[in-house]
Amino acid sequence: MRKSRILPVLALAFFSACTSANIRKLLVEMPRPSSIRLDAYQELLISDFLVKKEVSGFALNKELTDYFKAEWEKKFKGKVALAKAAPAREEDFKAAEVWKTMAGNSSRAVVMTGQVAFSQEARKALLEKEPGWKEGYFSAQNILSERLVFTLEVNIFFIRGETGDILFQRDYKETRTYKSMKQPADFAFFELIQTAKQKLFSSILGDERFQERYLISK
Amino acid sequence: MRTFGKALFLVIFAGFLFAACSSPALEKQMKFGIWAAERNLWDEAVFRWKRVLAANPDSAAAHNNLAVACEKKGLVEEARKEYELALKLAPDNAKVKFNYTKFKESLGAGDKPGPAKGKEKNEKK
């Protein structure tokens, strides 16, 4: 009878001594490696983008290349320059010779280029209007509302200057809806390109994210 | 006589516990490493886990922990090597498997050879 009481206690002592706190779960801020080693290059050439669609009155290519030049100058340690040569067709992105010539076959240069589409669209929708206290709570009515939707699609390529090989290619599609039908295109563009830029930079330069990991003591 | 038998049993049991729970000096090093890692002192943690590995190169736990530290320091290849060693030594350890899977996921497209390709979409109102 006594034995049967002491054995479970000993078994419990054994298991608690050998299993407790053997594993610790940690939330670690892990660096996410960059997609390309941009620090291996000393010159970043930003070529004109192939414009597929644009909003009238807005110089899309100029705004885009100027924006990226200014932003890369903050992040890239080498020289950032604009190169005036837009690919005429989509196939040109795979034509290594175009990019090799642009970069002067330099192993130190990398070319950033791509295609871009920026569009605006007015959308109408029936929205339920909240009744005020005077109108009574059961008198909800639908009203026709207009929204202005801006969409920016950027397909970005990073091409090695020496060989013309594509190092990195990614599509970004950003959409934003505005209540004001008078929303200027340039304001919308800068809001959209900022989001795309953040994603691009975190892919290219790497970033840090919290991740779960287990540390084991036995 | 009965009391002596009980005492002997307890002594043997304590010895068994001690042996079963591995070498206490190494365990102390392991735990110190974890304590340091929890306080973001990863260099200290690496030092402790390397000491464990110097004494016991077959410690899957130390390889796993070192892999996490390498990952934290951005040493991708070293982390991969350590995770693979840990998995070789403890192929059924769910925690090591979890860490390795997450590590590979975090590498994403960079893990695969060739140019990085992808799509990212976002809609805001």
C-alpha cells in the first residue's frame, strides 16, 4: 500500500526534473536576408520605365525615376544615376545586350528598370446612409456615392550590368480609393509609390521580422 | 533493515535522476546561453553553446541553439549548417524541425537559385 503511494511521487519527480523548462519559446527579431547583394555594386543606373498606362497630365516615367533616384540615394552607398533609354517592348527586358551596353559591360553596375501603369477610375456605389435621430431609426436610405480609385502597377527589374542577367523581378500592385473626386493624381501616386517602395526596399535590402524559435537546454 | 532498504532505494533513485539529466556543468552552460539569448546577449549565448559543443559535439540542442543565434546574426549559411547537424542528430525533434522549417520559410525566394521573382498586391481605402 505504501509502495503504491511513493512510486507515483517518484515518477513525478523524475519527469518534472527531466522535462521541465527544457524548451524555451522565444520571439526573436530575425533579419530577413536581401534578395540581391546590392552592396556588391558601385553604380545603380535607373533606366526609363516602359509606360503602359498613365493618367493624363501626369509625367509618370519622370516622376517615378526621379522618385526612385532620390530614394536610392538615401540607401545605396554607391553612385545613383538616371539612364535615358526606355525599352520599347516587354521582350526587351530579356535582351541582355541592351542592358550590357547601357552599363558599359561594367561588373560594378546594376540597372534598375521596369514597366509601369498608373490609372484612375471613378466608381459608383450604393451606400446605406445612417439615419439621424430626427429621421427615426427605421428610415435608412441608400444614397449613390462616387469614389475615385487609383491603381499603380510597377514591374521592377534589377539587371546585372556585366552580363545583362535579370537578378530580381517583382510586380507590385497598389490600389487606393478616395472619397474626393477631385483627388489630384500626383498625391495619389506618391501615396501608392511609397507603399510599393517599402516592399521593394525590404525585399532588396532585407529587413527584420519577429519570428518564433525554440531554444533547447537538453 | 527496512529503513536502510528505503534509503538505499532513494540514493539509487537520486543517482539515476542525476545521470538521466545529463552532465550538470554542460546543462548549466546551455541554460546560461538561453538566459543570455532571452536578454538579447547573443554573443554570450554563442560562447556558452560553443563551449557545450566543444565538450559534447553531438548535442543536438546546442547545434539547434547555435543555429538560432546564427540566424539572428544574419549568418544564413552557418545557421543552415547548424540546423542540418541538429536534425541529423535528432531527426524526430519537433522543435528543431519547427525552427528549420521557419528558417527556410524566412529565406523565401532567396532560398531558391535563380532570379528572385514575385508579386505583391495591396488595396487601401
